[in-house]
Amino acid sequence: MTDQRRRGFLKGMLGVGVAGFALGAGMVPLRVEAAAAPDASDWPQKAFNTPGVDETIAELYGMEASESDQITMDLPTIAQNGAVVPVTVETTLPNVTSIALLVAKNPNALAAYFDISEGALPFVSNRLKMAETTDVVSVVISDGKAYKATQNVKVTVGGCGG
Amino acid sequence: MASSIRVRAVQNGDVTSLKALVRHPMDSGFVKDSEGNVIPAHFIKVLSISHKGKDVVVANWGPAVSKDPFLECRFKGAKKGDELTISWIDNKGESDTTTATIA
């Protein structure tokens, strides 16, 4: 842990030019609840506390998702460590505004969702925890409609042991 | 103090590719410690990536995101040398912000 901190610190020092600029510009010091902190008030508490994939999609987006083969999911079919499963989602669907990642058998299905702005490409990569062998579902909102793709991951060691 | 966020943004043609790694415990609230006490949930709720004051990608995370979360995303409209602001806030109200220059 200490070692990791030190490494982080050393890497941080490399970025000292950037940090120096930030301080020089009179910005508030890091680690303080700065004005730049994102607003978490819109965070959908209810959607993150809903078990079940379909229920969560309904809660989050207020609609049902149809299957689509235009969503590409890249994740291991067998995960040796359920605590860290890399999941990448990419789609060729147009006008994507949101991408969500759901883990079917987690206590609460929703793991993460991303607001995709106009300039951003519909691509996200993230690492998720999963308790056991489960389906991972990605939901893409394209032109106001919901589409989903599913892939199964075999977990040999659960992600809940920390 | 060193930032909790490590960012690497690379311009490739007209697409900017950004990788961010945040140091955070991301405790789910389901895990118990060695004495059997539940470790309270402590996770990042929102991480935003903004370019010129406009949010490009906003990640809304739940406790199912892995410890020391990693995010990769891609976007258009920025150029080499532009500055990006990456910031997060967690369920305890803690937050951090950093800036990165597109290489």
C-alpha cells in the first residue's frame, strides 16, 4: 500500500507542470470540495438499487431494450478474478447518448452507465466486479431507443471477497 | 499532494483516446473485514471528463465498479495540446480534480 502510494506520488510529480499551472492559475487546491467537483445529485439512487436486468433498464431509461447485433462487447469468457473483469463496449449504432453496463447476478444489477456527449464515440471500457458466473448486459441508447447485448462470464473466484 | 487520478490522453487523427485510473477503494458495502464487520460502502458516484468546460463523457458508477477504477473512452473535437479536466465525487462527498494535456 505504502509502496503504491509512493509510486502514485512519484508519478504525480511528473505531472508537476500541470499541477503547477493549476495552482498558478489560482485554482483551489486539489482534494478540496472544489467548485469543479461533479454534481452527484442526479445520480440515480433507485436504478443503482434495483435487482434484475429488465427492472433496472426500466428504472433507468423508462423503456424496454431490444436485442441488437450492432453492439460489440469485449470481455473475458472466463474471469479468474471476479473482482476485476475488464468490460469494453462499442457500437455502430448512430446518435448514442448513453451506455449502461449491467451484471445480471450482482445484488444490484446496474454497475455503471455513461452519458455520451455528441462529440464522444460510443466506446467505453471499464472494470467491473461480479460475484459469480453471470451474464453481463450492455445497454445502448441510440436515437432515443434502447438496445442491448448480452455475454456470459464464467467467474472462478468471486468478486465479493474484496 | 499527489492526485488520485492518473490520466493519459492521446490524439490519434481526429479522435482523442483517454485512459483514466483513479485510486479509490470502491467498497461495495457487501464485504466484511477480518472481524466480520461490514465495511461501509465507499465508492465514486460520478466521474466527469470535460473539454473546454463541456462534459464529454460522464461516468455514473455504482459499487460494482472495481477497486481503483479504470475508464477508457474516445471522443472527437479536441486537438493535441488541449486541456482536459477530470474530476470525481464519491458517496461520502469527497472529490478530486485533475487536468491533463492531450499528447
